[in-house]
Amino acid sequence: MLQKSVVPAKKLKNKVSKTKVSNKSLKGSAASGSAEQCSFDILTPDCLELISCFLDTKSALSFYQTSKSINLKLQGCIHFWKHLCKNENFDEYNALKRNDDDDNEQQTPRISWSGEKFHDVQAAEDSTFWHRVFLRGIEMRRNIVSGKFEMWRLFMTDTESLPVKRMSKDTTFRELRSQHRNSPYNDHRRRVRIHRYWNEDYLIAIQHTVNHAFNDIFVWSWNECQNPTFLYSFDLSTTYPTGLFPTSFFLWKKYLVLMPETGYIQEERQLSSMIRVHDLSRNFELVGKYDFPENGLRRHLKIITGNEAAHLHKLGDKAVALCRTPKLKLFIFSLPNCDLVQSMALPENPERPLELDDLDQRFLMKDNTMMFMFHHPDFFNHLFNYMEGGPPLEKKYGRLLIVDFDNFLKTNGDIEMRVDSKFDSNEDYIEKISVISKSKMACALMSGKIVIRNILVTGCSSITYMDSLTIPCPERLQVDEFDTEFEELDTDGPNLCTSSSGDLIIVLRHFTKGRKIHCYSSKGDLLYSLEVDDPTLQLEKQPGYLSMDLDGNFLCAADQNRIVLWNSRTGKYVNTIVIPQHYNYRDDPEESADKYCWKGHTDFAFTEDGIIIIHSQRNFPIAADVLLFW
């Protein structure tokens, strides 16, 4: 890029070389020859800034250090530093944009879990805003590499029983246990998996058991995970006795938005309730609701093996519901008032109506496009027939519904809905999906293959797919089957993630020789592989515990006790963060004995500015850990 930019200099050099001069003149001008030849140093700051905006971060920083003159000129250029921040995605982290004293009236330095000064960035007083953001971003990454973090642990107790603890290496079991001992929620019967949701302002944890013995919501406020504060708990047993289902509630601003009567119902029902909105800042006050009129539609619950999932999801300042009435319909509500803005039936398919299929719990979203999956009721029958010596595979399909709200949100135009009726097949079904764009996704198949699947529009209500890349499985998979001793083999299913641009495709698979992570380029080239069962990593060897996530420069794998980090581009080992132990850890024998059951963290989310861990019931009464790298 630099060579292509020096057109004026090249012309000037050619012009000078054609000028006939004497040897004496050459000698006299030797000292000033470099000045006569054009260089970047003579360019104005605006020109240098423009050139730098065409460079990647590494090249731009090399350009910045080319000479003292260029260094001084670029140092005060706002767009130079803003460009670097955008390259590295530092502009997406609001924590980097704030000064410590913005939220700290006493201006006391923040201290890391290990007792070190947490923020230690030296920036000149006249440095620009984006220069400071860039320096903080680099320091944030150094904190990840060195394992320097601030840690908060959130407990499902009460206001008087230490619901939030800023953890340090000196925190003792005795301190925590003594504070929690008298909490009315410190009951071993509450040792169950929780439902959770969080946004920039709140975290909620819902503690509910299928026999409805208790049903409580715990609410914390925070500022993008910084300085969490416990607000209250609220008994949901009277208001929502059957509990809430994870696919049908979310947080929007300061509100909990939910569809009632969606979870743990054993018989088919017809319901008029559709949506409720509660204000978390006002002690869970109900501020909005919508029910179908007395002589209107009804929401039908279809009972299959486990409940069929009704869906309610966030779309800007609106909520989108998908449910049976009994025909499958889409409903759009305003928030927080719950006015019904629009409703529409799904596309008709005369060959096989969507209503005959089961609506999946899986939900995908990219920008303003939602994706729902459906499967034939007999889609997975061959798996059980195989185990029981039944008939062979009968080919069945899974369908993909894509709902594009772009025109609706921008111009109040039409909502576009299209279906691919053969998106998935039980011959080699999709285990995991990572969405790259609304028309492109990476899929991990049962066979261990990875495919890049492009979505193509074929009509006003139809789509199909084309696999632009297929990455074969490099080894034999460890599969769920009986060994020679007639004991079931336990396996870790595949885990898949992609970088935001789709240039990295990373997959965790369980092979007969152990679990491995492979990283591929967007062209399918293998960039590196990692042996997850390497004893030096000390990760849990039993399947069902391992989470994986990717953000920016880092890839991580986590079990109940530790988080292992690698450089996402090279696979080079970076660091291991040991999660502080809990004083009341207890295994769940029933869950541990179930080979098909997930046993690890209820949720694990990694970004370069921090980690959120939603704990399993094994670490009751912990709800969450928050580790901040800035």
C-alpha cells in the first residue's frame, strides 16, 4: 500500500534524473539530495492520516514509527487512532471509552483479584480521545495474557446475606459461608440449574424446579458488567406458576419481556396470554400486557417429547412472537406497551404444511434477520431404532425459516419470510451452527464435516442453500455406540464458532484419539490444531463439561475449574485462568450419570473485555462470576 501511494515522489524522481548536471554540482548538492527527493516526511498530517486509513494495524503502527517527524504528525490525528481502534474492535467496548474517575467519585485505584493496580496506562495529557482508547485496549489484552482481572461473584441469597462479593485472592471460604448461613434461600433443595439473561443494565437469574416447589427471580443491576449491585428477589410462583422457558423471555432496557405459560406444562392447552412486560427498576411492576380477546385466537401448546418451544425475541424496540394459533403465526408487539403492531401467518406449503413439523428450540439472529428451525416429528427416530435393532434410516428433513425485518424497520415495509424445506437431513444432520451473515453460516454436521452454507433466494417465499465449502473430518469420530463390553461410550458433541468476519472457523470435536480443536481459514485451509486432552492443560476429561468461545485475538476453552486461552490466529498458548473454588461445591449424581446431559457451566461468554460465567447447580448458591479485563 505504501508503494502505491508514492506517485508524486516517483514523478519528481524521474524529472530530476533527466536533468543534466556537472560533477561539481553533484558534489555540492550531495548533502541536500535526500531533501530534494520526495518522502513521506514532507506530507501534511492530513495526508499521512489518509494514507494510514488504508492500512491494517500492524502496517499503520510501523508507518507511525517510520520517523520522528511522522510520529509527531500522526500523534495528534484523531482519525488515525480511531482507525486503529476500529481495526481492533476497541470502539465496541464502552469501558475503554470511560475514565476511571467517571464512575469513581473518590478516585481510588481499582485493584485486581491478585492485589495489583488494575489500570496502569500512561497517556500524555494532550493525547486524543481515540489514542487513549487504543492504549487502554492494548493494556486490556495485556491483562488477558498476564491473567490480571477484577472479579465479582454474585450469589442467590438476600440483601443481608452478601449477594455480591468483590473477590480477591485473600477471600476465604469462612467469610463467605458465615455471610450466607442465615439466608432464607440457602436451602439445598434449591440446588437446580437456573435460567438467566443479561444486558448492559441488568442480570437476572430464575431459580425454578419442575415440581414448582419454588420459582424466584433474582435481579442485579450493573453498568455493562461493571460494579454489580443486588436489587431484590421476587417470588414468581403466583404470577407464573409453571415457570418461564428460555426461548420465550428476554431483557430490553430495564424491562423483562416474557411469554407466560410456556414451560413445564404436561398437557395440551389453549391459552389467551401472549406477552407481559415487567419493570425491573420498580420492583418487578407489571407495565404492559397483551391477551387475545375473548372470542379471538388462542395460543396452542403442542406436547411432544418435552415441550415444543414457543418463541419470543427482541427486535429493536419491539418483541416478536412465533407460536401456534393453531396455525403458526408471527406476532409483533411494541415495547413496553405491548400493542399488537402486526400479525401474519407463515408461508404456505401445499406439499407439507409447517404445522406438521416440530418447532426447534434453536434460534439464530443476525442484524434484523431471525432464523427458526423445524424438524419432521420422526427426524431422530433412526437413532433410537438403531440402538434397539429396529428398521433402518428413513430419510426425513428439517426446515429453515428466515424472517427478514429490514424493510419493516427502516421503511415500515413488508416483512420477508422464506422457507427452505430441505435445509437439514437426518442422513447427516446439523449439530451446531455459527451465523456469519444473514445469508451465510458455518455448520458442523453429525459426520464431523464442516460446511459453509450460503442461503439463496429462489422465490417470494422460498430459499435454498448451496455449500460453498466442505471441510472433511480429519479423523475418526468417537461416536455414541456400544463398545465390545456393551457399555455406552460417552462423547463431547461438536462445538463451533467463527470470527465476526468469518475468516476463522474453529471447531471442537471428539475423536477416537481424543478431543481436538481445529482452526480453518475461510478457504478451508488448516491453520492449527490443539490437543484439548493434553495433560498440561488440566482440562476436565469427562465429556459434557467443556465450553468454547472466541473473540478478537483470543480463543478459550473452559471447564468447571479453569479457562485456557490461546491466540486465535496462531493457536499459541497464552494463559490459564483458574476459577476460584466455591466453599459449597457438590456433584449432581443424577446429572453426572446421564451421558446425554450437559454438565458444565449453565452459560459461558467470553469477550476481550471480560468473562461471564453462569454457574451450574454444583456451585449453589453462586449465580454468576464476572471477570473484567478492563
